[in-house]
Amino acid sequence: MAERPWGFWTESKLDMLSAYLPAFTTASKKAPSTVYLDLFAGQAKNVSRDTGRPIQGSLLRALQTKPPFTVVRGFELQHKRAQSLQEAFRAEFPNRDVAVHAGDVHGALPSALAALAAYRSSPTFAFIDPDGVEARWELLETLAAHKAPQSTKVELFLLLTSPQIVRVVNNSLDPHDLEHAKKKITELFGSTEWQPILDGRQSGMLDAERTRDELTNLMRWRLEKTLGYRFTHTLRLTNVSGAPLYGMIFATDHPVGDKIMKSVYQKAAERFPEMRREARARRRDRKELESGFNPLFTHAELAQDAPLGAHESYQHAPPVPPYGQTVPDPGSLLPTRVECRDGTGCGASPSTGTR
Ligand SMILES: C[S@@+](CC[C@H](N)C(=O)[O-])C[C@H]1O[C@@H](n2cnc3c(N)ncnc32)[C@H](O)[C@@H]1O
């Protein structure tokens, strides 16, 4: 099957995964077994849109992790993609306990986890990497409820496409499609708490960036307050022109996981501007080549020697009550409304430095 082309930001996301997984299995060395779950597993062959080089996808990266995971499970909607992964790991990792469930992960996850009941005390990591808004909250609930009562919950590494959410629900849709779009976003968050945020955007109270930050904050808030995760983080990834694409959200109960992912995010935030600059340079080179121009030095070569631009960093801050949420006022019998967080009596600042 054809290779799937990815932008440099996908490599950055997968590099974070590759950096974290060995730290996870190393930190879990004393446990008799470890489990990796890939809820949107993709396909075997992927390629960089910028360099043309092959990119290894998440499931195969998980299988290469050292120390190795005991159990690896993938879920992929498209049967051909699932089959391509099965063929790849059978060839490369014939003796591993690995399987890919073909079909909708929402249907497959509960029974797949039931079959892993023997591993309910094992450190477990789940990568949730949809293309858009197709991961429903019920997946996170199922994962959070999977582990035995005395153990830490399944760690989550989740892609949230906040910019896409704003595009999915838009008032140019006819009423039927708008209702459908709203239902989708409610399923994504497992709640309608996103609605005041989009209302704030429509009324002009929130600009585009604040809206995206509020949506990411809402997801982190719910992971901590509704599912009970102790720590959450987020890092925003952008495309070649710097436009935000998605946030990578991490949730864990374990202080060690929290510490390691902080450092992974910090390194990714530092490396990201360089990757973006190189991708831009390669894009310019391609355009020049197509137009017949043959320069002495390519932009990619020049970009490697140029000094780095603005330093980006990652700073953790906990999520704050969602925008527009009603919270009980301890001094009053009536609930008070948290207005907004835009300087008009609205509370805390965004949750990370790089968003
Ligand atoms: C961004 S890609 C995943 C990339 C993969 N993690 C990798 O590193 O190569 C998202 C994948 O999720 C699959 N997908 C979409 N909806 C799904 C669903 N409901 N259940 C399972 N897989 C789904 C898509 O077919 C697509 O292959």
C-alpha cells in the first residue's frame, strides 16, 4: 500500500514518543510486565513530506523500545492499514506478544482490555493519535478504569486538534450538520463544557489563540478532575508557517512519568523551531528546483549554519477551571460564574509556555 506522507511536526510528535517509551519501560523495570496500547495505529509505511525519508510509525517504534514492552496492542479502523502493520511486525518481531485489532477502536477497546485482565497491575501506556476529532472521551474513561484499584492508571499521550475543533463547529453549517458537529465535539470531551468557549470565540471575547488554549485546558481539566489523573502536560505543535496544528497532552499518576515527560517536552520545544526552519528551507529548495533555479547553496544548507531564532521553552502550569464554568462560591449559597480569563476579571493564565 502507498506510503503515507507526514509533515515535520509528525516526526516531532513521534520523536517525543520514542524519547519517552524507553524511559517508561526502564522506570518500570521492577514490574513483571509492561503494556503498550496504540489506539490509532496507522500503517506500516510512512514517509517525510519534506525529506522523502521513511518515517517509522508509533507501533513499530513501541516494538523497538528497549527494555521491551511485554505486550503491544494496536487498533486501526482501516483493514488494509491494520494488515500492513501485522505483516511488518510478523516479519520484524516474530516472537513478540503483539496484535492489531482491525476496526473501530471504540468497539474493540473494552474487549481487548478484558482479554488483558492478567496485566491489570502492569504499567501501561496508551498513545491516542487520531487524524482529527475522532477519539471519543469514552476511550479515555475505559483506559482510566482499566487498571487494578491499587495501581496507577494507564498513562495517556493524546493528540488534541484544538484548531480543528473550531472549524468543525461553525455557523455556516445547516442546522442538521451543526447538531451533528456539536455532538461530535461533546463526544470528544465527554461533556458540553466546550460550548461556552466556542460561544466566547463567536462573540469576539476570545481570540483564536485563547480559544485553542481554552479547549486544551478543558481537556486537561477533565483528565485531572473527572478521571483523577494527578499530572497533565501539553505542548503545542505548529506547521511550517507556525500555524498551530494540535496539542500533545500527557496524563499520568506517577511523579516519575511527570518528571520524564517534562524533560521530553522541554527538549522537543527547544528542537521544534530548528525543525520548522529546516522544513521551510527544504520547501523553498523544492520550489526553486521546480522552477529550474540552481543555486550555489541550498536553503537547507544555509539553514543549518544560521543562528537559532527565538528560544522556545516548555513550562508546566496546572489546568484552571474551564472558561465560563459555574463553580460554587464557598461564601454564598448561589453558584458564581467564572467569567473568562482575558483580563476582564477572569483568572489564570494559559497552562504552558509553548502552546
Ligand atoms: C494519525 S494516524 C495514526 C498514525 C500512527 N499513530 C503512526 O504513528 O503511524 C490516525 C489513524 O487512525 C485511524 N482511525 C481513525 N478512526 C479510527 C477509529 N475509530 N478506530 C481506529 N482507528 C481509527 C486512521 O485510519 C489512521 O490510520
